[in-house]
Amino acid sequence: MAKAPLPVSPLAPKGGFPELPRIDGVRFASGAAGVRYQNRTDVMLVEICAGASVAGVFTRSSTRSAPVLDCERKLAALTESSDQGFGIVVNSGNSNAFTGRAGDQTVEAVTAEAGRVLGIPAAHVFSASTGVIGEPFAPEKITHILAELAGKLDADGADGAARAIMTTDTFPKGATETLTLSGHEVKIAGFAKGSGMIAPDMATMLAYVFTDAAISRAALQSMLSQATKRSFNAVTVDSDTSTSDSLMVAATGKAGNPQIADLDSTDAKAFYAALEAVLKDLALQLVRDGEGATKLIEVQVTGAANDADADRVARAIANSPLVKTAAAGEDPNWGRVVMAVGKSGAVADRDRLTIKFGDILVAENGWVSPDYREEQGAAYMKQQELRIAVDMGLGMGAATVWTCDLTHGYISINADYRS
Amino acid sequence: MAKAPLPVSPLAPKGGFPELPRIDGVRFASGAAGVRYQNRTDVMLVEICAGASVAGVFTRSSTRSAPVLDCERKLAALTESSDQGFGIVVNSGNSNAFTGRAGDQTVEAVTAEAGRVLGIPAAHVFSASTGVIGEPFAPEKITHILAELAGKLDADGADGAARAIMTTDTFPKGATETLTLSGHEVKIAGFAKGSGMIAPDMATMLAYVFTDAAISRAALQSMLSQATKRSFNAVTVDSDTSTSDSLMVAATGKAGNPQIADLDSTDAKAFYAALEAVLKDLALQLVRDGEGATKLIEVQVTGAANDADADRVARAIANSPLVKTAAAGEDPNWGRVVMAVGKSGAVADRDRLTIKFGDILVAENGWVSPDYREEQGAAYMKQQELRIAVDMGLGMGAATVWTCDLTHGYISINADYRS
């Protein structure tokens, strides 16, 4: 494990980790428990005030991890309001996935200890673990540090928490929005981790978002599920789906706005838009930190027979190793886009397809565009952010998916992760 | 295009290209037309005697190439017997895919000229093109050489033909079987090309198989379709499906065996077994020449709820970039196998899964096996040929898929193919 740290992705946001506002009712702590890594933090603890609403979405993998199964059960058992607060405990270095019954017991012990140090029931403590799959994970690996973390909880600790949950990430990922709801200023702030095993159905990713908005748990869960489709579920680094994906949102209600319960209200729509913006920002940062990534690629499909077909085409393009290596090589190889459309399984008519790289019309009517010149495409591909647009010419179906290129960096990182 | 030739794959068959027997009724020629490559052959012409049965299977891509569309139409229009022979003309260097109406006209002109030089109708000439997608392809690029090729047709020319159709292949691929049907010796000999864009639904691959067996066209087509499922459709290099995949078989009937028409006859079963063996040999050679491959990986799934689920799991493992990079790094990272099972969409129960690397029991009952030691797995992964076996513990569904590892070589080849 004495590997040199990976260089920061060239696609990292220029400004670095954003300054996240304090969210009234939420405090963070992080520390180095020594789960696997040396000389870095690897556990975060979050305390959320009583009366908060919490919501979550998780990987649908049939081999999902013990913490994910535990979170699902606890969320399902929650009633709308509670006079007790919530806790979140997350470690990096071991995913506690495929660890059998012992893995379940570890989650029980860890969340019990976190509940004890926070003074809340274990049923209110959500956990996540990220790292290597299938290694035994004794609870003592992290329980020994929880009391210490509880003693240093800090409303300004989000930055440190975001760093503690990183694995192969090359930069911590944060995003924030501020809006006004019925005259009350409301803040949303979140952070995420993830860089490999990022795929259609969630991602190897953990994301935690906090807001001081007052919103019912049902409304929050509904908004979260919807916004996930357009953000985390629309990014793919390598088509591999993690066993640990978890995205949770907690709303403390401290902003004082009238509680949002009706999804059709003006406040609900405004809050949804801001929530989706934060999630999309975080999701794109995952792609920007895609293992080995040097290009951010937006794949936009329009004119498909229906939305499902558009999504199928967009993912076929975004997951194609040949499209992704062409991007890495700055090769305007639109033939590989045609190939991906063809293999997607969506209804397609060669002679109605239109393909653009950015604003450059590359192909139309089943053939290369008469005005297209290879030099144009080659110049376009040198950009760091690319857009591949495909119009199927058939109907109104549309979808957008984000991905990154496939480079030697991906191979180096993943052919050598455990050694 | 002044790139150094790729080194021969370390997985290439040790004996080199096999000595293919003459197939009575079939002659081959190859030559250098200069389609794209310099200093190498790039066109093959095959002449098949009158009375032969021909059969074919092709890519199902919705953006399939002009030659594929033409072959499909011509095969569908054939009647059982014919007093005129057949021809096959194939070029490398340009795939004539996504080339619009002009591409169709090129196929028409090429097959017409091939028919003229062979003295048969164009309706009996099948063609294929492999290489870059989307580049205009004038028929003159190859028609100029066809008369010359017709003049040097040779029953021993299969080796040269196999070389003329290569693209990124690092070795030519051939296979042969001999069997006795009702006292008559029957030979099957074939060759194939393909190395990248190899995927579930056929592959970027061309394969031509010849036999002197007497067999009806209907029986031959039926056997070919069945055997394709267990050979070419069970290999995957990079999950990308070509627009040009074509596999054709021609049976000349010169062996003198009683014609096979009943699929349940003893002769039919013997012939099917030999045909499947040739196709499987060729298909595995494609994987052995997978772009950048250093390991051949057999993924064997048993105990699934049904065959379709088994296939889903096997392909999820075989196409996972994380499983494939782990193999490249000789990392016994069975957690990634668990991940792939989980994302496959197949019914799975963590606590019933069994995973083996070769004969080594790695995981069972939802956890790492108590007897497994990491050193065993690490030693196993150093082998050139690996077997990953997953038993789902649920039912009788089974499937086997072959793939290769994902290495720096794949990136180098594909990030730079057109430049």
C-alpha cells in the first residue's frame, strides 16, 4: 500500500473544494482509524438534529453491502417525525460487502456505538463503507475512534468529512446552492466520493447532502428519487455498478420556511431545482474524477422513438470502450459512435441519423456530411470537455449521459489496486 | 499509417496457422489492392463449385454495413440447389459501413465484377468489408484487381486468404476437423479475422468455413445458427459489436457422403459436433488475439435460475472493465466478480454464491472461504489461461463465455487506430 498518491485529475473543478455554508443542525467530525490506509483520515461521523427529515437512495445490486441493507431497513422503518436526532458513520478502506453474516454484525456494532456516542438509538444511525470488497471487517476497526469523533463534532467539518470518505478519488467533491423559500433563506450543501466502479445504476459512490429547509420526509424522498435519475444515474465511468452506492439527504428544518409537503407548490419546485443542481454538480464531479479521465464527455441523444431508447443509445455510446479510447486519443472517430448506436438495441434507421461533435455536423442521412472535414473534428477533439450529439430522426425521445474517456490511467489504477 | 506492426499476441496458438486440408470444390486467391494498407494483401476472392450449399449468420446491429445487408438479401433469395457456383469477395482497410446509398452501389459494383470474373451471377457473390467505418469506398479500390485474382485461384490458397482479411489481428486464425460420415471422409476447414470490437452479438469478425460434406442448405443454416451461439456469440473482447460481422459456411458435397438433411440423423450429429468444434476453435482464437490481451479467461456460470440468467451473469463478469483489469494485474480480486454478479440483473442470493478461480474455492456462503489464502489466488492468476467459475446455487441455468484481460495494449491500439 505504499503507492504514490495519484495526481489530481486534470478535469477537477478549477476553484478546488467549494466553501460549503454551515447547515444549522448538522455537525461533522473525521479522523484516522487506520482501517487500511496510513497517514490519512478514513472515518467520518455526522450528527443531525432531532426533527430532521432524512431520505436515501441506494444501489440495486443483488450483492449489495451489509451497510446498504441496513440503511434500507432503517429508512423503511422511520416514521414521519421524531424527537430524536440522526447519525451517519462512514469509513473508507473496506466496503464490508460480501462479508456474510459477520458483515451484518459489524454494521450492528458500529451503528450501536455511533448511536451511543451521539445519544440516539442505533435505528437512527445510517452507515456506509467503501473500499475493497470481500475482506472481513471487524467493528473494532472503527468503533475505537467514535467517542473521540463525537467529542470534536463541528458545524464547519464538512470539508474534512468529504476527505475522510475518499478512496481512489483525486480530489474531494462538494457543491452548494442557496435559495429563498417564502422569504426564508435556505441552504443546501453536500459532498460525494467516487471515481471507479461508476455506472448506470448509481455508482461506486457515496454522497451526503444537507439542507436547513423544512420539508416532509415523504416529499424529500420523492424529490431525491427523481433528481437521482437526472444526476447520479446519468453518469458512467466504466459501466461497473458498485455494491455500496448510497446517497442520503437530511433536511433539518432550521431555516424556518413553511414546511414543504406538496410537491406541486412553488416552494417545492424551487427547492427541487436547487437540489437537482447540487446533485448534478456532485455527479459530474465524479465523472471529472473518473479513474484516469482526461476528457469529460456529454452524450446527448434526441429524436429517439422514446425516452427509454434514447437512454439505451446514450449509454451504449458512453460505455463503449472504443468510443472512450477514441476520445482519449483525440480521434474524431464518429464511426465508433455509429457502431454504438447500432449495438444499443434501440430502433434506428441509418439514413435518418445525425451526428454532431459539439456544433460540428459530422454525419447525416446515413453518411458523412458533405461539408465535414476531418481537420474540424480533430481540432474539436482536443478540447477537454466534449459533446457528442446524436439525433435519431424518429421521435421525441431524449436522454443525456455523462462519461469520461478511457486511458492508460484507468488500466494503471485498476490493474494494481489491491497490490 | 506508418505504424510499427503489433507484436504477435502472447496467447497465439503455439503451432502457428494450422495446415488446412484442401476442400474439393473451393479455390482461393488473395492480392494487394492498396485499399488502405501498404505492402500487404487486402483482398481475397473465393470460388465455390456449382451445387454447393451456403449458409450465413450476420451482425444484428441496426447500423450494419452495406455488404452485410447485401448478403442477407442474397441468402434469403437462394433456392435449395443451383447449377451455378458461388463467390466470396472480402477486403480489409475499409468497412463500407455508414456510407449511405453510395456504399450500396459499391457492393453492387464489386459483386458484379466478381461475378463476371468467376462466370457466375452477382446474386451468387457474397461480400464483406472490414476496417474503418464511415469512409467513402469507391468500388474501383478493389475491382481493378479481381480479374488478376481470378487468374490465380488455388485450392491451397486458404492461408493467403486468411492473411488478406486481417486488420488489427496479430496472427491469422485457422481451424480444421476431419470426420467420417457413412464411410466417407469429410473435411471442414475455416479461417477468421477479428481482434477488437468483439462483442456479445457476433463480433468485428469475419469467418469463412468450407467443407466437402454433402448437406442441404436448410440443414447447414440451422446447424450454423445453433453452433454460432456456443462459439462466436459466446466470446467478448470489449463488449462492442461490429457493423460488419459475417460468418459463412459453404459445403461443396464433393466428399460423396449421403446428403445430410435430417438434423436428427447420426451423420448430422457427427457433422454438427465437428462444425461446432471448428467454430469454437476460431472464436477462441479471436479472444486469443483480443486487442492487448495477455490472458484468456473462461467464465463459467452454473446453478443460475435459468440459462438466460446464467448468460447475463457470465457476460457481466466477462465485460466488466474492473474484472478484466484485475486479470491484467494478476490480482485475485474476487470482490469484483461479486460486484459483476450483483450488477448483472440476474436473480442472485449472496449467501448461496460460490466462486472458484480454477479449482481453488475462493468464496462460498456469502463470504470468503475459510480455507482460501490470498497467496493461492495470486499464484493462480499468474497463469496465462484462467477460469472464473460462479455457482449461483439457485437452479440449473448454465452458460460459458470467453474473454481476455484489459491492458495498456488495448488503450494504445484503440486510442490511435486512425491516426
